[in-house]
Amino acid sequence: MLEEQRLDPAGVEDEAVMGAPVTPRAPDGPDSVAQLREQLAAATARADENYNRFLLAAADFENFKKRTERDLRKMLTDRRRTLLERFLPVLDNLERALESEFQGDALRDGIEQTVRGFRSVLGAEGVRPIEVQGKAFDPHVAEAIATTAATDGVPDDTVVAVSEKGYTIDDELLRPAKVIVAKRSE
């Protein structure tokens, strides 16, 4: 009975069909060695190219992760700022209520406790009031809403009154103070 021999892609005869062990064929001369070297060089080049692609993909993925984390952090910071900015007018109104004349110590005590609670929560979030009263006007932290004639002893461009407090959050401006500035009449 005749059994056929088959070659696998590497050029090895499949003699297992005939019951003999599989052995690679010896190259047939110097041309075969040159071909094998070319094939090895081509395979090495493909492997290098694939490795470089892998490194680029890994670097792209790391950049994507960093960009996503940065964008998420920015989005959370922006939402936090927006929420805290919305609380500031409530605190302003409570402080104005304390400055007004009204009857009832119990009501005053309740408002004072509420103001302390708001200040405590805002402080825990990194929100700090900006002290501008009596200092030189700084347009980076205050907005001049009016001017008034400077009195003797008050330098020009000095904040003489604060209409609305300004606040910072983690050393960044959250809301500028609204102030009245002294000006010398000329």
C-alpha cells in the first residue's frame, strides 16, 4: 500500500504518516541558507514593527487615561465651583439679616448658627473670604461698583466699603468682592 508524503509550511516532510519520526530536511545548498536568512530577517522586521506598534498603542492608551482623568477632575472642579458659588448669595443674605435691627434673640441666635454652619461648610471646601477693606484696590480680586471722594488720610484707590464679599477657593478666585473705592477729586 502506498502512503503519500506531505510537507508542512516549514518544509518538513510529514513522515509520521508512514510511521517514521518527523525530521527536518537539511537545506539544499547555499541558496537555501540565504533564503532562510531572508525569511528570518523579514520575520524579525515584522516582529520589530509589531512591537513598535504595541509600544505606540500602549503610549496612546496611557495618554488617553491621563487626559480622561484630567478632564474628569476639571469637570468635577467646575461643578463644585458652580455649586459653591450658588451658596454664596444665601450666606450674604443671612449676614445682611444679622446686620439689620429686629426683635427676638432666638431668631438672631438661629441666624447666627446658620451663618456659622455655612462658613464652616464653605471653609471645609477650601472657600475663604477675601479681605479688601482698607487695602489698595486690586482688580484681580475686586470689582469697583462705585467711587467716593477720598477723605483726609485715605489714599487714592483705597477700598473704603465692601458691598459684597469676595471669596477664593483653593487660592483661585471664586467670586470677586464688590467694593466702593476712594478717589481724589481733581
